[in-house]
Amino acid sequence: MRLRFRFAYYLVGFTMGLFFVTAMFIGKDTRCNYFPNARVLNDLRNKPFVFSNEAAKVLSQGWVDTTDIKNSLKYGDVDFGKSNIKVGSGKRYIIEGKTTKNQEILLEIVNYSDKAVLKNVVKKE
């Protein structure tokens, strides 16, 4: 069999395979979070989010709001050197993010199996 015929058969099979894989995953909410930072942030975003009393006081000051916290949970960076520490039945994570006014903030979040609790929000200096 000639090389061009082999190549043509390969392309036909490859195209059919792409079609079936695309048809299988279309319409599904499939995420590919391979890196630890993306996994932690995705896990925190998908759980019910609760604010502690300290975090509620900081939010009432007005320099940070819930939009900034949501953006930090989407685009922020987890500081694993200070994170992944057991706190009761959960784990503490420190997330570095920014406000809409480009002020750097640190979020202290405790991740439980059924919820995520924002313990504190601090301006990064």
C-alpha cells in the first residue's frame, strides 16, 4: 500500500475519532484542572461560601467587596507555603488576589468538606 493511501486512511480515522470525542463531551460541564492551584480554587468556588464575623467587619469597611473575593477565588494564587494546614476538621488556605482598584489582598479561607469559610481579608503590603 502506498504512503499516500496510508496517510489518507489515517486522516479519515483520525477525523472520525475527533467527531466521536467531540460528540461525547459536547454539552457536559467538563473541567480539566490539573494543577494544584486550579484544583483548590475550583473546590472553594463550588462549595457554599460563608463569611466569618471578622471577614464581615472587613467587608463593611468598604475597601473590599464580594466581587473582589469572587475574582480572587477565580484568578488568585494559593500560597502553599502558608496553606494546607489542618484547622479542626478543615484545611486553611491563604490566597493572594487583587481588588478592582488593583489593591493586593490576602484571603484566609478554611476549607471544610461541606463548606468554605472566609476567616479574614488583609491588605497585602
